[in-house]
Amino acid sequence: MQVLVSPAARVEEQALRALFELYAYDFSELLGLDLGDDGRFAVPSLAAYWEDPRRHPFLVRIDGKLAGFALVGQGSRLGDDPEVFDMAEFFVVRRYRRHGVGERVAVEIFNKFPGRWEVRQRPENTAATAFWRRVIGRYTGQRFVETQWDDERWRGPVQRFAGGASAL
């Protein structure tokens, strides 16, 4: 299985929006999301990922077929550190889950952005928390810190660690 993680070009925004809608579908049972009158899930504007140089959209392809996305931001969403990388959103379609794809994608992205990282999960998404603990633990040799955040900025688990060459 060939896994390709590539920056999403602006012309691929519609594909990213479609994948984001599948992501929203997955969250619908956890967060009680409803379809709009048009039969679709609401997707936030993604324009900043092509307009702000501190944001980075990625598409995931397996054997040439779209299979997921990752959105990375630079700057902590939990504090004032502008150098921390934030895994804003991460999604792999169900067909490719439990085959090591998510871990391969995460590791490739961590390596693209050496430095400090924060990865957050919603408290009700226990599967995501288990995934990130396992992936980050293997990636860092268990050298990460997890805290339970609870304030107006975020509520849920957060893993902090060093990525890239500093993780080795």
C-alpha cells in the first residue's frame, strides 16, 4: 500500500471540503451534529489554509486514491507560544483505518515540522485519544506529556512532545 501525504493545492479545496464532510459525519454521533436542509454537514471555511503561511493543509492518498487529510497550524491554540505546531484536524477514511495508515501519515507530518507539538482530542472521542497516545508514544519512545485541559480554549486530553529530529 503506497501512502502519499502531499500539501493540498488551492485547486484541491473542494476535495478537502468533501473529506471534511465525511469527518463531520464521523463526529455526528459523538457531538450530535445534524445535517443541514441541503442534506449536507456544515464545513467551516478552509480558505485560511491557503492564505495564512502558518497553516498547512495536506491530502492523503493511498495507491493514488483520496483517503484522508490533515490540517496543521503553527501557534498554540492553548497558550501564547507561536512556535508550537498544532494538529488542528486529522482524518483517514474508514476503509484504511486499522492498517497503519494513520500512524504513517502522522509520523510523516511530525517529521515535516520539527519542534514542539500539541495534539488535542475531544473527551468523548476515546478512540482518537487511544490512537494518539499509541502513535505519539511510539514516535517519541514514550517521551510525551499528556494533560487534561479544561478551560475556555479547550476541554479534553492534550499530548505535548517534540517532533522531527528532536524526537529521535
